[in-house]
Amino acid sequence: MGDQVRPERIAQLVREEESFLICGHVRPDPDCVGSQLALSHALRKMGRGAEVWLADRVPDNCLFLAGSSSVHQGDAPLREHRVAFVLDTPKPERLGRIAERVLRIPVIVNIDHHPSNTLWGRYNWVDPKASATSEFIQLLIHEMGIEIDREIATCLYAGILTDTGRFCYSNTSPSAHTMAAELLRYGANPEEVSRHIYGSSRIQKIRLLARVLQGLRVDDDGALAWVRITREMYGECGASTEDADGFVNYARDINGVRVAVLLEEMPGREHTRVSMRSQDSRIDVNEIAARYGGGGHHAAAGAVIPGRLEHVEEKLLGEIREAVRRAQHGDRISRGK
Ligand code: AMP
Ligand code: MN
Ligand code: MN
């Protein structure tokens, strides 16, 4: 564990070093990939080497970002590096199968906005108030003295757009809007980015969505809604886990729902991936995920839990119902009932 540092210190490191590895989390999202690629472009503009490395493949909705095809996915980095940037990754385990190799790199610069970040790098620039990791990279690129071009702006805009839920979530701060506005001035095209990210679904994804929503369940009081994805559903629709990204939001967006859950059978059926969303500021799904070794944010968190889907479903939903009861009970007490 190291210190929290300011961007000036990280820019100084960039000036001192020749080449950098840039890593991110498993199941990468546009904030992860966008901030990684933006940083790699800026470093190259400065004449530095930059290698972007991820455990999992770049999702389809990020393939339009410049540089996405050169993201490395092998078992080891292509070159030796003394410094690794790790972006949007609160704990080393979230690096997935590349974690062990990344941890061998002498200097790790951890840049992130997850409240669960353990400040695990030599240098840490972590602030949960930031809407997206892309915000830090935008500031860092300015600090490096590099001009943001259209490609960099597009990468960073994709990160802010998606991590704020298209500027809808509570993390949609004045700075999220100000920084996004700046990116538009540097050439990001919001219509184009939105079309690539939200308007280019594979038909397999839509078939899977239809199948999954058929099984949507809601508790009698309407507070908890959940969906399940089995291995058979993937097979029937020709879809993969990446296609299920965002499905939990359909359960979340039902009127009256406080907590929404997606439960997904993992290959082998011995583990269940859960994705949780809270619509109630008194219910912290990050805390519930942390009980299972997962994490995330107050209103959006996940975990991979050992156990079959039915078993995990029963236990986890029980705990969530308890959290909902406690939140509503606290509410009644504070209203004097
Ligand atoms: P998701 O539900 O997969 O969209 O993820 C929502 C949030 O929870 C993101 O910030 C993720 O980084 C975090 N998250 C999801 N799965 C895990 C996990 N297994 N461990 C830690 N954090 C997770
Ligand atoms: Mn992310
Ligand atoms: Mn993020």
C-alpha cells in the first residue's frame, strides 16, 4: 500500500519513464477501456511506449474506440515495464488472471473512483467523488501538457457517458458535465458514441433479453425485483455473458423497486455471478457485495459467489429483503411511527 498522490506527481513519473503498461479490470466496460486507450494515446504523443493489457476481451461496444484492436490479452505483457498504470480497478483481484503478473511490476499507479479501492498501488489517485476514471485521465493528460485530440476525447467521453448512466445517475456532478462538454469541444461526437455503445446491439443480445425478461420476478411488496440467466439461455440464444450487460437495469427501472438483482450461472454451474442495483440511498449494495468478496459502488455492485444459482438466489435475496426491511423500519422510526 502506498500514498495518495496528486496528478502532478504522476505526470512527473511519466516524464521520467520510457514505457508503461496500462491495465484494467475483468469484464472491462467503456470507462475502463476508454481511460486505458486515452492514456495510451497521450503517452505515445509524448514519445513514450504504452502497452494496454486486459484479462478479458474488449467488449463489442468499445471496438469503435481508436486503438481497441491493439489491446493485448496474452498471459504476459509483450514487453518489460517498470511502471504499470492500473485503471478503474479497486483491488488487484479485479485484474483477473493477469493479477499475479501485474503485481510483479515494481511501480503500480492506481487510478480509480470506486469507494472500495484499497489504495493498493505504490501511487494512488483515488477519489469516489469522480464520476468515472476517465475524469482523472482527462486531468492527467492536461497535466502532461498533451493536447486532447478527437480520438482521445472520444475514448474519455465514452467512459463518462456510461459510468454516469448517460448522465442520469447520482454521480452526474457538475464536473462530469463540464469535462464532457470540454470533450465535445475537442471533437467527441455524442451521437456517434451513443450509437456505438447503445444502438448497435447484436440480435443474440436482444433474444437473450427477451428470454431473461420472461423470467423476471418481483416480490409482492414490489421492493425487490430479479432476473436469472442460466447456461441454457445463453446456448438457446447464441449469446455470451457480455450480452447480459445492463439487463439488471430493466428490473431496477420498475416503479417501486428498491433493489434489483441479476443472477447468472457461471460456466460449470458451481459459481453464480450477481449484479445488484439500489434505488434507495439507505440501501448500500456495495456493502452486501463485500460480504461475498465482491464490491462496486453504493448503488451498483457485484460479486462472484460460490454455489449454484438456486442456492445463492435464496440466500442473497433473503439478505437483501432484510436490508430493505431495515431501511423501511428506520424510515418509520424517523417519521415517529
Ligand atoms: P456490474 O453489476 O457488473 O455492472 O458492476 C457494477 C459495479 O460493481 C462495477 O463498479 C463493478 O466494478 C463492481 N463489481 C461487479 N462485479 C464485481 C466483483 N465480482 N467484485 C468486485 N466488484 C464488482
Ligand atoms: Mn469499470
Ligand atoms: Mn468506472
